[in-house]
Amino acid sequence: MIEAKDLHFSYPTGIEALRGINLTINDGEFLAVMGQNGAGKTTLVKHFNGLLKPTKGEVRVNGVSTRDVSVAKLARNVGFVFQNPDHQLFSETVEEEIAFALKNFGFEEAVIEKQVDWALNLLEITKYRKTSPFMLSGGERKRVALASILAWDPQVIILDEPTIGQDYQQKEKLQQFILQLNAQKKTVVVVTHDVEFVAECNPRVILMSQGKILAEGIAEEILTNQKLVAQASIVPPQITQIFLELADLGLPTNVIDVHEATKILLDRLRERQ
Amino acid sequence: MAVIETRDLTYTYPGATEPSIKEVSITINKGDFVILTGPSGCGKTTLCRCFNGLIPHFYNGNLEGEIVVAGLNVNDQQIHQLARHVGLVFQNPENQLFALSVEKDVAFGLENFAMPRDEMRKRVDWALQMAGITELSERPPHELSGGQQQRVAIASVLAMQPDIMILDEPTSFLDPVGAQKIFEVINELNKKLGITIILVEHRLDLAAKYANHVIVMDEGKVVLNGTPREIFTSEEARLIGVGIPKATKLYQHLKQNGIQLKTVPVTTEETANLLREALKHD
């Protein structure tokens, strides 16, 4: 469980990035953190593995304040995949990159090998195992970064903008894969601007604005609330936009899913025939 | 009039065993707004590097076939000559920005053209304003957020007022409203100044309404080439995994269930209008 209590954080430059965050993330929960650029999303999630420590207030991971534990120790439980893979990758080959943390955690050679193979296969990058991460495309580098975290099987997985640079198929797979992690009772925290991605996963959402939590609820409530969405610089999912446009015809305005939309429209159209 | 023309363009990076782009033959007309899309690793970025001469002049490797950009044969031109015609906004803004202030970064290309100071001042201010970052002009780029950096990268290319602007996922770090604003800026450059736009993008839901030409690549080849409407409804596009906008998807789902809307919608407005008509008529 991750708890933030009256969390404040200021950067050394004096910018107050977080201004009193209260939040509980339960084990096995799937949470999306959304909001405009500069709202403090990344700053917030960097507190969950101790990369940043609160200026005021506190963050507790499994009951222990992040002030009292090293990042190395927290990392065993909380894996963090950076927004920009170039901030994370440094090894000569993809394989070494993925093995790095496993070695640091002191796993046996045989386990490391097995985990590396598993992660390469999962993210469909086996053919690049001997390639330098820096030879790969942006989307592929992102998958290497993800593989290197998943390889050590942390309980909590934080993904900062995981869908950037991913093509549609990869995004679908990533989505399946996140849902699957979540089904295995992993805690998943995703920072994202991708409303269509959130609309399809329907996680719990917190909306941030100017260092504070503006609202929280399930995706269906949050993404269809026009006022909130505008405040957080988000555009509603396309399906919601279409249904909002047709609200005067008596269609519901809280639809985010294309299948649900199809069903509602078919009922209405057939009724009239 | 063609502003970019390639014939059987094939390129292999130094040390690579397989070409990254294979026999690419395309024509892009002056004033086109092109979306270049396809699975990650399919060769989109590599193709863009050919358009401004980074390939073959910076990356070396082996380039075969023909490529003419703004009337210039890329093989015979130096990068700085092509830079007057073609601006490239990098996928990762950190790879592009280096100056100590935003303003200096935006002025850099113009300084290299030896532009008179007054004119440079005007151009820089204009570009900052177009990108919506006037208030950031004195800030060091490396202290900015990813989204702000993307705007700086766009402004620094914009300042050069190129004939052709290539943007490699220029909004990936931006929130949706920020992304929409950038697309609107790009659209204005296209419609008002006639700048040819080549946009590398996966998020077709946000970009589709501005484009008149979509090119889809897969495994180094161009596999689809046409208007957004043609591409979004093609079975191939679905199979390759092109991210069909939900506005078009809804049309397809209804069609599969026996409801045929009059035309193929590409934007939410079009879908809403077609549905309104269908719901009223029946």
C-alpha cells in the first residue's frame, strides 16, 4: 500500500510542484494519474519509490516512510519506468540492460537468465538482445526500459507515459499486459495523457492540476465530466465527444467505450425501424 | 507540384545487415499535410532523415535510389543547403536543444543563415509566439518540462520558415489540449503559409482531421498511400495495426451490425453529424 499524507514538494529552484497531496493506493489497484503538463504528475510518482523525498508531509510504502529507506531498497518492491527511456538506459546491449538490476539484487545466474529471456519475449524484443539499446527506435527503447523493470517482478509498477511512441498494436498489447499484471494483483500506477488508453482500461483516475488533486473517480466518471476535463487540459475520448454532441437527442453523455456506444446506437436505430 | 519525390529509395545504416527502408517510391506535393505512420521500428524516422539529408551525409551508410527534395538532389547537396528548405523537429527534444536560453536556441538556425539582427529578432519573437512560449524565452531549455521542450524545438524550426517541415511525433510529451494547440499551429502553417507538413504520428485520432495524405510504412516499405478516408477504412490498415480513430471505428462497428452510415467519417464532428441524420431519419 502506498499512502501520501499532506505531501508537499518544492524543487531547489523554489518551484512548489506538489501542494498537499492526500492519496491512498491499495495493493492490487490500477490507478491512472492524469492532468496537464507541469501539474506535478511525474513529481508525485517519483515519491513512490523514494527518488524524491517530501519537503513536508510524508509518503509511506507498505507502512514505512520513504525518508527511512534507500531507493535501492524501495526499488525491489516499486519499479519505475521513466517517461524518456534515454534517462534510464545505459548498457551496451539490451540483454545486459535487462540483467543489470537482477544482478544488483543478487539473483542467481540461472534465475537471471530465465528472467531476461522471459522479459525479452514478453516485450517482443528477443531479436534485439545483442543490440545496443541506442540503435533502436524510440518505441522499441521504451519497451526495453519496461522489460528491464518487469524482469525483477516488483509488486508495484509505475509507468510514466508508457504509450508514447508506441504504435497501435503495441499499445493494445501493452494494455492487455497492464490489465494482466493488474489481474495478478500487482499494483499499477500509470501517468498518462492518453485518454483513449484510459477509456479502454477504465482504471481509477486522479486528475491533477497545479500540484493538487482536482478530482478522483473511475475513468467513466472523470473523462465524461466536461468541466473537470477542460480544467485538466484533457480532451474527452472521441466516443464521449460524439455522444456529448448528440446529447439533445437523448443519448447518454457518460459513454467512453466504443462497444458500449455501438450497442446503445444499435438499440436506438433498431427501435426506430 | 511535387516537393519531395523518391524512387526505389533503399537505405542501410552502417554496420546493419538489413536495409531500414526498402524501395520507397513516393510523391509528396507542395502544400500537402502528410501523416506518416506505421508500427514502431518500421522506418518512419529513417525516411525523414533522408528528406533533410541527414541520410546519407551525417549517418553515412548505403543509400540507393533517387531522392529529390525542393528540386534538389539530396545526394549532391550538403545538409546546410537542404536546411534552408527542410526543417526537422526531432522526436526527442533533448537531442535537438542545446543553447543556454530558449531564445538563443530559436535564433541559432537564423544566426547560421547570417540573418540581419532586426529581422532575426522579429522571426524569433514570431516563432515563440506561434509556439505559445513567449514567456519562456529567457529560460534554459534543459530546465523545462518535456512538453515545453517540444514547443521550443518546434519554435526553433519554425523560425527558419522552411518550405517543408517534418515533425517526428512532436506532441508525444504534451497533454491533449497542448497537443491540439500544436496541431492547430502546424495546420495554420500549412494552410496559411503553404508549408508542406510531414507529421510522423501514431495518435491519428488527434491529427487525422488536418491531413490530406496518409502514408503507412511497415518493415521498411510503404504499404499504403492515400487519403485518410481511404486508409482508415482499408482492411490492410487494420491488419498492420494503424490506430484507426474511434470516430471511424464506431462507423465500422455499426456497419458490421448492419447499419450503414452515408459516408466514412474521419472526425468526431463528422460521425456525430452522420448519426444525427440516421437517428432523425429512420
